[in-house]
Amino acid sequence: MKPKVGFFSFTSCEGCQLQVLNMEEQLLDIAGAIDLVTFREAMDPIDSDYDIAFVEGSISRESEITVLREMRRKADVVVALGACAASGCVNAIKNRFDSEENLREVYGDAARYYDTIDARPIDQVVNVDFYLRTCPITREEFARLFTSLLLARRPYDPNFAVCVECRMEENVCVYDMDAGEFCMGPVTRAGCGALCPTYGSSCIGCRGFMDQANFDSMVQVMQDHGMAREDAVNRLKMFNAALPEAEEVK
Ligand code: SF4
Ligand code: SF4
């Protein structure tokens, strides 16, 4: 029997759903291997239970907490689809500022109509089984995880630094070149294949932190290469302000 699959979204730009729809060559195979019951960007929902829920977006309203809990109750497997769901992503930058002031700044007199809470990854509300961590997810990562789920195998989810993959790509480190770039590879979870450093940009930490990351050293390295401490701390938190580890970084 094919698994019933739903794609859901909370606070996000929905770019991760779009990445799945952009898998032109594999899309028919994917659709043929599952019973798709909901996918907001692609179809009207079918009133049905589901086995696997791909959940995109962070939780930033009380009402989303209730919906997510109900989703968790129904699904056997919950996958965090992208950085918003996995770590809070840029949505959580607002957590660092006064919520009332944020609302007034963005919505002015209409602020009272908006229900908003600190943005958080979905695993701060429910248990999550598997993660796709990048912003946006890559098609390769989705295909790898999707195949693992169909084969009942544990998906690949490395817990080491992007630097490992960067060195495997034989890149010259931006810090060795002293290129005026500030890369977060040493504290960021691998799994993207060091995509950004390989194509000439520094890692900005969208995949969240690996366990036991050394934040003090990371900030010190950025300072040593000319970045002000405050900017280095802000950079560390840009995608990760909702993670408890980010509070260690001052
Ligand atoms: S992880 Fe990035 S691309 Fe995906 S929904 Fe969030 S902001 Fe959009
Ligand atoms: S460029 Fe970035 S990811 Fe690559 S080795 Fe240097 S710090 Fe690590």
C-alpha cells in the first residue's frame, strides 16, 4: 500500500514546497510512489488521514500550535521541511527584539489585529522524526530522504561541520585566503555538500548548529579576520536565534 503523504506549511515563504515542485524529472515518480492528500502549492486538499507529514515553516502564532499538535497526532512520521521548520530560520530574528515594538513597526495602527508569538522550530512544540535543514531544501536532499522513507531506512543526517564537506570538495578555505569573507562552516551542520563555499559564497549557517559547536572560537575567528564582535554574534544568530544554543553566544 502506498503511504499517504501531506505537505503542510506554517510561517514561511513556501520556498521549500516550491523546491519539491521543481523536481521536474522525478516528480512523476514521486507522485506515483505515494498517495498525496494535501500540498497547498499544488492541489486542493483531500479529506484524509496521512502517514507522513512534511511540515514547512516555523511556529509563530498560538493558533499554529494547535494545528501542529493535531497534525502530529495523525501522522506516523513528521519531517521538518526546511530551515524554518528545523531551526526557526530568519523568522526568529524577531525574537531578539521587543514583540510589541516589532508589531508597531510592521503593522502600525493595525498591530492589534495580529496574533504573534516568538518564532520557533516545530520540534519545540512536537516530536519530529526527521529533518531537511537547508534554506531552501535542496532537491537532492529531498530525494535522498524521500527514498529512505519509502525503503524504511534511517535518512542520512550528518552531525559534523560543513567544513568537512568543504574540504572533501577540495575548496580553499576563505579564512586561508583572507578573502574578506566570514564563513560559518565550522559550527554549521553538514549535509548540503558545502554548496555555498563551493560556489563562491560563505556558509551563513542556514542548516543550524552541529552538536558541540565551539561558538566562542567561531566568533573569535571572525573577529580575527576583521569583523566586529557584535556583527559576528549577529551573523551566528541570523538563522538560529530560536535555538537554545544561540543563547550561549553573547
Ligand atoms: S527554509 Fe527558507 S526557503 Fe524554506 S520556507 Fe523557510 S525561508 Fe522559505
Ligand atoms: S570555507 Fe567555510 S566551510 Fe569551507 S573550510 Fe573554510 S570555514 Fe569551513
